[in-house]
Amino acid sequence: MSGIDLHGKRILLTQADAFMGPALVERLTACGAELIADRGQLLQPGEVDRLVAGSGRIDVLVVNLGIPAPSSLATEASDDEWRSVFRHMVDPLQQLTRAVLPQMLERRSGKILLMGSAAALRGIKRCSSYAAARGAQLAYIRAVGVEVAQSNVQVNAIAQNFVENPTYFPPEVQALPAFQKRLQREVPLGRLVSAEEDTAFAAYLCSDAADCFVGQVFPVCGGWAD
């Protein structure tokens, strides 16, 4: 996937300062994209609509949404916890997609890529609310992807885990001997997927070379989930 060309593409990236945001900023700009890097959490009424309206033409929307995962037992996960993870990760996805699709459908051209999580693809203890929100994201992408495919708009997702990023696997976590043992025990690759590897694939999915993928979820997790 070397030599990915994104020149001439205006890409809106959300939460550019968190999760995969910093690495995506570096990768997408290196590929020649004109990047609109938003750093808001998109929680306030009307915030998404204002962002999209103020961004002008959007050729690609990269939805990067991440929060620290709660670790409550299912019996202890509160209503507030449940609402919070959906408010941070599911509501903005739907609002962003709804806001940006009309211009893409009118042009019959565009892409939406979700930086999602493989937590929805494999059971994880003490992760019920977070996994449910991540699962809702993937179900939404699949449904919208097939809905708009014949309008030449491609909507897909990367479902990742054990990928180097500052939100879930910062350097201080990576340095723990217990974490390194966990990598060897749980991840067939035996190491974290690098941010460079992950964002190279993301850039490819943003490019014209990936026009054939619609409503698909791609695990990027070193073999941890199918």
C-alpha cells in the first residue's frame, strides 16, 4: 500500500488529537490530502451540523472516536455509564454520517471510514457497555454502507485492537512486563500493530483504489479477532 495518493481529496477527521488522530494526521497529510482536523468531542447539540457545514466539500469523512473503556462488571454498569459511551461514540457517528451524506450522494462520490474497535468482535470481560457501543458502530456502518453503495459512496470500518495509540496503549502501558506477557498470550502477532501499519491501511481505504469495498468491517488486531 505504498504510494497511496490522496492529492485533491478534502478529508474531515474527527478527534484529531486522540485515539488514532495524531497518527492519521501525519499519514493523511503525507499522502497529499487536504485535511480538516477537528479536535472537538462533538457532544453539544448542533455541533456536528456546524462542523460539516463549515467544512465545505468533504470527499472523505474519517470518524475517529475514542474514550477510555469502562471496566465495570455487567451487574454494576450504571445507566449513566451506558448512556455516556453511546453519547461519545455512537451518537456522533450517526450525526456525522447524516450530515455529510447529502453532499456525497448529490456528487455520487465520497467515502466514510470509521476507526472502530474489535471489542465488538470478541467477548471481553468487564467491557459490556463499551463493547455494545462499538458493536452499534459496526452495525450502523454495515447498514449504511449497503444503503449508499449504488450511489458510489463507500462506507466502511476498521475494527482494531492491540494497535499502538495514546488512548488505549500509551508507552507506559506498553512498558509493563504484564502487558508484554499478555501480548504473547492473546495476540497471534505477538506485538502491537504499529500506528504506521494501521494508518497505511486507513489511507488506502480513503483512496480511489478502495472503491470496491462497501459496508465492510476490517479487523486490524494482529489476529486477536476474526
